[in-house]
Amino acid sequence: MEGVCPSPSIFTKSLLNTIPTDKSFSMILIVDDRRENILPLKKILELHRFSVDTAESGEEALRKVLSTPYSVIILDVQMPDMDGFEVANAIAGFSKTRDTSIIFLSAVNTEKRFITRGYTAGGVDYLTKPFDPDILVLKVKTLQKLYEQQQELRATQESLRAEVAVRKQAQQALAAQVAQLQTLLASLPQIAFTTTASGQLEYVNEHWFRYATTATAFPETHPDDDPWHHWETALANGTELVREVRLKNRDTGTFQYHLLRVLPIRQAEAVTRWIGTFTDIHAQKQTAELLEQEVALRTHELRLKNGELERTNHELQQFTWVVSHDLKEPLRKIQLLNDTIKAIYLKDNPEAITYLDRSIRSSARMTNLINDLLAYAQLSVPEPFHPTDLNVVVDELLADYDDVITRKGATVSVGSLPVIDSIPTRIRQVLQNLLGNALKFARPGVPPHINISAERIATKAIDGQPTPDGPFCRLVVQDNGIGFDQKFADQIFIIFKRLHNQSSYEGTGIGLAIAKKNIDKHNGLISARSRAGEGASFIVVLPVSQPLPMSAGSST
């Protein structure tokens, strides 16, 4: 080794003011065959926060260089076995040390030829001993900074290369997608096109040229359509455009209806292009116009028929009223005269009284029949719905039937009934009929027991599932009377249909038909379940709230 480095104690006072306190540096390698030269130099660099490694021979230095990256190598020139120049030449052959700077130190080889050889061997500086530690530290700092900048530059270059590769792959993928898209658009039966993000045409298929002369301009549209104002709005907002337009056919010179649809294609939330189609809807449009004309004609005819039907219905109601009134008047006279004859002239003739009673009963049945027919005919008259408390309706009916209930020893159980929208007089007719039938069709010698209950259900169905806030109400009137065969359940709601002979049970056979028509008017359902000799259950399903009536000018 050529000479000895000055002791660090000599320079401590001058160097303390330049020691960095908060910056770390990459590894520095000191190569010298004498430890007494390595230690003071190592101490000086460590005082300046450098990370320092050492090697006491050229071979050891090469081994360390192969495994550890160094930013600066301080290399002694005069060493046994392998001098500094040979070590530098070997290090220059390593690709991982291309950014490493070498500083030669020498106390003996100070001639110009040695200095030249040092620079030729790859050194960036050549210092002779004794050297100024401050100068050495400044040089190391500069080379250290240069090394770090080179590393950052290489990292940036690698990142840029990776980004370029990614972008190249993305461009290739995009080009493949565009080619695939254009192939797909070329196979469509519609006019198809794509534009840039700014709306400039970039691709059109062959169908385009039936309506446009060039691939750079849109087809001519009807002056009244003006879809391009909406197209500009869609471009500005990045939203889909759907419009009906009329395009001028180049062959016929006529305008034909097309449906224009333009969709934005986005990448990373930004619109990159637009894809559009013109679909020929001319035939459908003509068909729709013809259909609208036909609908208008049929609507007009229907209105005329409805008016005629309303007049006929009104005339029928008037006829029914007049006929009922005219029929009831002679019947009243027949009944009155029969009663008079019976009381005055035939009181001593039992056989004549028997025949006369039969005539009086027939007149009474005829009167009931006329009343029921009149009530049935009046069901076609529209009436408003009102909130109706079914509890109040049933209480009033029980009061009306109080004599019958007492005479037959009947018991009537009534559960909690809801408030529903109804026509009060009509719903009263229904419940009156069901309650009257339950009392009338009792088994001989068995007091009637009638149960009236209600519950909310989820659907308009006889067997709908119960639910506390369901939109429908299921009302059940159950009795223990004579019942009937279930196979006749649908027939009992037909007008004049009777399951029992008239001599045993009085009635006209219209009551349940009136109930059925009333329930239909309430948009509800009515059904019956029974077995002969085991009573019957009549089930009524009604909406809790009725839909609002439509105004005269509304349409469905």
C-alpha cells in the first residue's frame, strides 16, 4: 500500500459542519489491501451518513460487486496480486455496474501515464495521497447523486417501456375490436355507422350508400324532422339518441321512415366513439297509420253504438218501469177484491175460501216477482261508491229480521266487519238476501244458527291468503240449514233457477241472481259451498277500495 491516509481526528473539526443529518445514501465500497487505510476513510464517510462496505483485495472486491450494487467504488491503485487498474477493467465488464463510479487513490503512481491509465480503465477521478477529505466527500456526494439520478432515470425508462408495451397491446386489442365491430356492422341489414368521439364519421356499411352519396356526410333527412339538433345535444351530454327520421332514398327520391339509434361507447368513463344504426320502419309506420285510422273509425262506430245502446237501455228501463207499474196496479186490485170477497161473501164456504187463498197467494208471488224483476233491471244504472261500515249494515238487517229470528229461535253471530267502498243500497241487498236465505232454508225442527265473519286477504280469489292489510275483504255467511248439492253451486246464481220446490219454500228465484249482479258491480266475487243437509256457506270477495271513476275524456 502506498502511504497512509491522514487520521480522521485531524479533520473532524472541519468536517462536522458538513455532515448530513437526514439523508441516506447507497452503498460505497472501499478497496484497499491495508486496514489502517480503510478505517479512517470509512469513518469519514460514515460521519456523512454514507453506507460503507470494504474489501481488502481485488478478488474480494469483485465477489462483492457481483452480489451487491454500489454507487461509488474508491479503489486503491497499488495492491498485490491484482492492482486497481485490473480490478476496474474487470468491473467494467459487469452489466450491473454500468452506473457505478470508480475513484482511484494513489500515493506512488502519480505520474500522468498512471492517471491516464486510470481514466482509461473506467475511473471517473484519480486522487493522489495525501488527499483532502472534504474534497473526497464532495466528490462522493456528487457521484452518489449522479448514481441515484441514473437509477431513477432507468426506473422511469423501464416504466415508460412497460407503459408503451401496455398501450401497444391496448391499441392492438382496440384495433381488433374495431375490426370485429366493423365486420359485425357490415353484416347487419340496417344502415350502420361509427363516429369519433366528436361525431365525425369514421365507418359506414354498404347500406349507407342507398341514402348518402359519400361516407363522410350523413344522409339527407326530411326538412320537418331535423334530428341533428338532438344529435348535437347527445354529443354534448354523452347520452343515447333515439329518434324517428325520414331519409331520402337516392333511387326513388322519396322519404322513408327510419329509427335512428346512436349509442356512446365509453372507456374509463370517457366517450371514445359512437355506434349508430338507421332501421327501416317505413312499412311498420304505414301499417301503424292505417291501424290508427282503423282504430279511429272503429272508435267512432263504437261511440255511436254506445250512444244507441244507452238510448235503448234507457227506453228499456222506462218500459220495465211502466210495465211493472201497470202490472202491479191490477194485481193490487185482484188482491183487494179477493180479500173483500173472502171476508164478505165466502166466510161460510170453506172450500171456496181455500181456492180463493190460493189465488191470493199467487197474486202475492206475482207482485214479488215483479218487484224482483224491477230491482234486477235497475242494477244497470251507474251509482257512486261510498265508504260503508258493514257492521252498521248488518245491525240494521238484524233489526229488520228481529221477528223472524225470534219466531224461529235463531242465533246470529257477527264478527268484526270492515269498512269498504260500496254502493250502500246494493251491498245491503246482497246481505239481506244471504241472511234471509239462511233463515228461510232452515232444517225442520232445528233452530237456525248463522255466523257472519270477515277477513282481509291478499288477492281477489275465493281462497286468497289472509293478510292484515290485504286489499280485498272476504265475507262469509254460514248457516246450518238444509244446504244443497255442491254440483249445483254455479247454477244457484242464475236468474229464476230454484233448487227447491215452490210449495215448500217461497221465493221467485231471482234473489241470488240479484246478489251476483250486485257483486259484479262491486268488482268482486261470490261463491257458495255446501252439502245437502249440512248447511251452506256463501263467500263474497270485495275490494276494500274501489278504483276512482275515469273522466269522460280519458282512455284506457
